[in-house]
Amino acid sequence: MENIEAKVGNEERPDGYLYIESICKRAKAASSGIACAGTAKKNDALRRAASKLIENTGKILEANAVDVSHASESGVRPQMVDRLRLTEKRIKEMSEGMAAVAALPDPVGEVLWGTVRPNGMEIIKKRVPLGVIGIIFEARPNVTCDCSALTIKSGNAVILRGGKEAINSNRAIAECIREALDEAGLPRDSVILIDRTERELVNVLFGMRNYVDVLIPRGGKGLINNVTENSKIPVIRTGEGNCHTYIDDSYDMEKAVNIVLNAKTQRPSVCNAMETMLVSEKAAPSFLPPAAEALREKGVTLRCCKKAIEILGKAEVEEATELDFETEYNDLILAVKVVKDVDEAIAHINRYGTGHSEAIVTESIENAEKFKQQVDAACVYVNCSTRFTDGYQFGFGAEIGISNQKLHARGPMGLPELTSIKYVVSGNGQVRS
């Protein structure tokens, strides 16, 4: 039987074209309604959605159990299954996150600047929604909540395309949010989930620039590169995190060990986890043995440079290759390198880092200042874990992602980053001579 989606007019169309086009048209139509909605109505929708998540906890957990079972049977890594798994506690946190966004200031309509020209013409610069945002993410159902909450509050329509591993969970969550929008008198299609899992649908979405204003990928390097290299829609690049922690010449042992343990093992599968530990050659003999023992007790495999191996011995570690310093493991694997000093650490980070999150552990004010000034990253930490790069931890209520690019948005992206600007010019008959 001929696929009717394959031909539109005289043009060949890929499978799923009409399905994706229909979703994009619906989101575009909804975007004008949500953009003009008042703060009270948007907050009402968010609070209703928060309540519905709790009311439907059993339904969501049932759907998630199917996803977790399929992922485990398919050989998905345990760390990634953990990101997929929902519990009553996690659903409660998702609900609280939506309610927290309702309590945040509404960025839409905020006046950023204004002036009156000599001819009496008034110019105001204010925040407005971006329009239709497409978000492509992997197997993390909480992203459906976070992104929906932020886009609703910032007056945007959103098209969500999650990983196939979380499809049942995402359907259950998205339905709660869409029902809440409907009950609050806002367009239901302000949040739309692409609930088919064929890979080619993402490629179709890349071409929908007449309907979608921006795409935001959230996931691993492969996903992010695919979106940024192939999309015809503007992209905000997020997520790729080859993050470092540098132990300086002067350091506090307890502080340093606690920081590296947290940065690597608290949740190793996320983008703000430490992937490489750099240690100054002066600190290495005293710091590496206890740090390595503590990391190994947590199940971390160490891949070390030759200088580190000389200190630790060959029995308990592996030798690092150049590739190890370029890799975002998202696993209990850590590259370790001994460097001469803070200058070599900075040079290493600026060469291998992805502009995400970088940390120094030091008692030297001078070296801390140098690190803050010279490291090229969205988030730079002094004496604390890189794991704090997160919209919740920064007080944003939630985040749409963590941008490691330099245009428009950088670092954890909250509500202001989901707006553009508009100049509103008011006159009384002025014409240009």
C-alpha cells in the first residue's frame, strides 16, 4: 500500500512528515494564546499540573515500570536506568518543582530599558516569549516536567521529543500537564509530546523552521552533535560536560577529598559530574593516595597519567590515553593527571573542557582569582563541587538545560533565557527627515 505521507504536492516527503507537521502547526497556533496569557492564569495551570502529578502517581509509576523493565532487558547501563526510574519521592519532587516555578517572577513583559528621544518618541525594550520551542532529550522523564513548567511560565509553546526508553512515562506525565492547561483555560497544545519513537521523526522536525523558533537538545554528545549539525532551526547547544576539578598546591585534604567524591560519585551519569581530576605536582604525593583509595571504595576506575601511576602504583589503576582526557564518561570512570601548576591546569581545561563546569580546590586567593578569570566555562567553582550546576541549585526553580555556548544563554537556563526582546516604539506623528 502506498504511503500517503510520502508525497505532498510534487515533493517527496519522509515517513512521519505529516505527523510532525501537524504537531508543529498545533504548537504554533497555541503559542499566540500562551504568549498573551496573564501570570495568574499561567500559575494556575502550573499548580494544577503539580496536583495532577500527585493524583496520578500510581498511573505514572505503572508506566515508568514498563519503561524501566524494557530498558533493563535491552542492556541499558545501570546509571542510565537510574536516570529513567521514577519513585514516589521523585514524582513528589517533580510536583514541587512545578509549584516552585509558579512562585517565580514572570519574565514576560519585563521592561529592560527605556528612553525618550529628543523628538518625543518613546522606546521601550521588554521581554517577550521565544515562541515555539522544540526540546529533544534522552531517557529522563523529569525533563518533561521541568521543560513544560518553564515554557508555560515564560509564555512559550513546547514540543517535547524524549528518548524511546521513557515513552510511556512521558505520555503519562504530559497528559497530566495538558489536562491542567485545559482546566486553567490555556491552550492544551502549549505542551505537545511527540509520542512516536521512530528516529526519522527527529530529522523531520529539524526542517520545521516555519513553525519552530528554536531547538534545545538535552543529552549526550551524539544527540547534541546530531541536532546542531543537521537542524535548519536555530539551536541552543546544551549538556555536553567534560568537567574538571583541579587540586592546587595549597589545599585542605578533607575539603578536597569530599569535593572530588561528590563531583564524581554523587550522580556519575549527569553532565555536571567530574570526568577528569587534575592535581598539582606539589600536592600529588600527599593527595593522590587517600583520594584514590576513597574513589576506589566508591567503585571508581582510575585512568591515570604516568606521573600519577608512579605515585599510586600500577596494581590499582589503568594507564590513561589521550582519548580519556577528551571523554565524557557518564560513568564511574575518572581520568587523572598530574600537572605542574595552576597555569598548566588552566591550559589543560581550556583545551579539553566543553565549557560547562570547572572547579579548583585551593587555599590560595591568587590562584583562585587566576582560575576564575582564565578558565573558559559557563560555571567556574572555587572550593565546591561541579554538581551544583543546576537550575534548582541556582534558585531558578528548574532549568531547561545547561548551555555551554556563548550566544543568548550560558549556564543553567531558567525563565529569562526562554525569552527574547521586543522594542516597542510610541510616537505622536513623528516622521524621519
